[in-house]
Amino acid sequence: MRNPEIKLVVLDWAGTTIDFGCQAPTEAFVAAFAAAGVEVTLVKARGPMGMHKKDHIREMLRGPAVGAAWRAAIGRDWTEADVEALYREVTPRQLDAVHLYDALIPGVLPCVLQLRARGIRIAATTGYFREAAEACYAAGRRQGYEPDFVICADEVPAGRPAPWMIFRCMEALGTYPPAAVVKVGDTGVDIEDGLNAGAWSVGVVDSSNEMGLTEAAFAALPEGEREERRSAVWQRFLAAGAHAALDTLAGLPDLIDQLNRRLAVGEKP
């Protein structure tokens, strides 16, 4: 097979294309744990972001800080029944929050238009459950963003970091090999699922869950602090194995040019 070119970009939703700073999922987790009598911080709630939301709850509970807070408040270790109960608390709260934080991130539409002008297809994946995913899809359509294929974690045997959502995108849009695919997301687990799929894996920084700030809060940062925070998020993505990190999606078309040059000389992800 001749060396491929990039033909498919797989984008995450919250923190990558919608909901600057990934606010909706985080607030729902904090509120759900609070309803059970357990106080968790926003930082701990952000840790497993990108996973299916039930897996996210498990990962929070497995962490030493949240596990200890659970034992202190509840008087015992957590069980799978607790995971199910928390998930029932999270889902309506998350659905409400998705509607509150449904603005497209600036720069998404120009980036998508540039990619499509080159014949590159756009797919979208999310760790959201079906109802929340549908709310994202509807919000994207209202604002002019409609990927060629969408899928959520409920529709595959396992969510991120498993590569199944990416593989389903490739199948649906007739794209292979994995070297012709770029996965872009805003969490460490986004980077992992891209790597596990054998695709190029890219982190987006400014709007990310890793940055964790609203658009207004990010814009209000003094320039020096903004650059320090950017650098820290860049380093976390690269430590997770990302092939590249971008401040915003505006840099994606140029990055794809670079990846195509690497592919042309036989380099693979």
C-alpha cells in the first residue's frame, strides 16, 4: 500500500469542540457525590474525564482521596451498587448541565471548513451517554457544526481508552489505515484511545478539561500565567504520548500538512 494521507479527523465534544473548559461534566459529578454526602473537589472530578461516565465514577472512587472521603462519609468501602446509584444521580444533572454549556468553542467552524475543503471527513466521539450526546449533537447543528459521523460510549463494548469508537468512525466513513486518521481531544484518555487505535493523537490545550477554565476566566489570565498553564497542559499531553499538542483547533490544518509530509516519507504514528 502506498503511503496514506490524512483523510479523517475524529474530534471530541466537551472541551474540544463545545463547552470551553469542559464545565458541564465536572459540575454534575461534584453535585452527584454531594447528594450522596461525599465532598469531592473539581480537580478530582476532572481526573478521569473522557471516559464513559460510569467508568469515570469508578475511577474517581478508586482514587485514594475520593475513596477515603467516601469511607469517611459513608462508613464503608464503595460497591458497584454505589456506582449505579451515583450514575443515576449524575445522568439528569449532566443532561441539564450540557444544555447550559452548549456553545461551540471559537475557531471550530473555520477549522472544520478548512478540513472539508481538503476532502477530509469529520467524525465526533464522546464519553457522554446517549441522551447527553444527543444534546451535544443538536447544539452543534444549531450552531452550524455537523460531523459526518457521530458516536458515543454507550454504542460500543467499552469507552475510552479502548479504540472502538474510533474504529467505528473509520468503518462508517470508509477510512483506513489508522495512519490516515487524526484523533483530537482534550484529556489524557483522549490521547490514549487515539494511540490504541494506531492513529495520530493530538491534544487541544486552551479549551481543555486539563486547563479547566471557562473562556472568560482563560481570557482574564495575565499573559505570563496563561503561558505557564499552557506549557503545563502541553507537557501533560506529551507525557501521555500525544504526537502533538495545539493551543487551539486553528492550528490543526497546518499540523495535518506536517503529518502528511511525515507520511510521505514512510513515517507512521
